[in-house]
Amino acid sequence: MNEKNTNPIIIEMKNIWAGYEYESVLEDINFEVYQGDFVGLIGPNGGGKTTLIKVLLGLVKPYRGSVTIKGLPVEEGRKYLGYVPQLVEFDHQFPIRVWDVVEMGRLGARGLLRRFTTVDHQKVEGALRAVEMLDFFRRPVGELSGGQRQRVYIARALASDPELLILDEPTSNVDPQMSNSIFGLLHKLNETISILLITHDMSAISSYTKTIGCINRNLHYHGEKELTTEMIEATYQCPVDLIAHGLPHRVLPSHHEVKE
């Protein structure tokens, strides 16, 4: 197990139980995300991955346990989070430019009825440059590829100037080549921002993230880099073959459970 992380804590979840209409989806979740982390979480559909994000964003209130963001309640601390939802299809004829989409990320700081300032414009430009989409700022979003639109949505989250970027299945609707490109982008962004990533892509997550966890109601996370067979089988309740698809990947050593 890694040595104790001494960086500041951004997210702290203690004994979290949460769900819908009294049906538990998350059970006894204990989880910390530190400054500089790049955490990848995998798990089956319905296992609670998206619910965990909703808890962090204040959209689902736990009925047991506590959550803090930079030591603050979720309602106050979520301003430090940037959220990138799953890529969804929309009307490609809708006339909105790349710049306008990213500028929406400034609404939380500016408000709906206030003019955007020079600072806002600088934040938008910086976010587009960070995702290598500044040259497309006048382009209608509907003309972009799926991977390019995902980069724009990442830029929108970055424009809010967050300390932690949360992404829910950022490569679910893009081809493998573009998926690798997005993971490479996130790896670069992690030099300046902490990242929490939800994904099904086991091969990529074992290549690009710093620590890996598995979630299926319970969370198997030890703040380590290795994704072990035992962690996967405890999460998916069956053997799972890992296929790298040509990506560089780390060796997955045996996991020895620590007995209390």
C-alpha cells in the first residue's frame, strides 16, 4: 500500500449510504481524493458510479454519513468541482459556437444577467487552449466530431476554474483512437488539476490514471496504482479478462487482502 498522502484533501466521504426511494445504491463508502490525484473508478452499470458523482454535486443527499469538499459542506464546496457529463447527442443544426458553449462554464461565477468580463474571456480562451480547441472557437458545435465536442465540454468545465475535474464516461461514444487522445489530454491536464474519472475502459484506466478503484455498491479503493484480479471479481462478481488493445499497461499483481 502506498505511503500516506500528505497533499491537501479535496473530497472526503465518510460512511456514505445513498440511493433512491430507500433503496441503497451506495453502501458504506469511504473515499478521499487529494490534490494532484488522478483517480479512475470502474464498475458495472447500476453499480453506483453515477450516483457517487450526484452525491458529490449535491444532486443526491446521503441518508447516512458525511461528505465534505475542501472541508466544506457539498452545497458550499461544489464550486470547486468541474463536471463533464457523458457525451450526449443533440440537434446538430442548433446554432451555437464552441466559444459560447465554453463561456457557459463562467455562469456560476458571473450569473445569468451579468455581462462577461475580460477575466471571463481570458478563462474561456485558456480553457480552449488547454484542450487544443482554440482554433475552433468560431466553429458551430454541431460541425465537430464526437471527440472534439467532448474536448469542448471539458473546456467548459475548466472555464469554471475548478480544483477537481469530474468526468462521467468521457469516452463512451467516441472511437478508440479519439478515446486514446482524450485520455492523453487528461493525463496532461493532471499536471495542473486533480481528476476523478468514471469509465468502463479498463485498459486505458490502468495506463493513464494514478490510482484505481472498483465500485459496485461498495467501493474497493486503496489509493494504489494496480487494478487487481481480486478487485475486479469482487466488483463484477465474475472473472474478467483484461485486454490492452495495443495500449501500454501496467502489470496487475496479486492483491493480498489486509485482515483487521
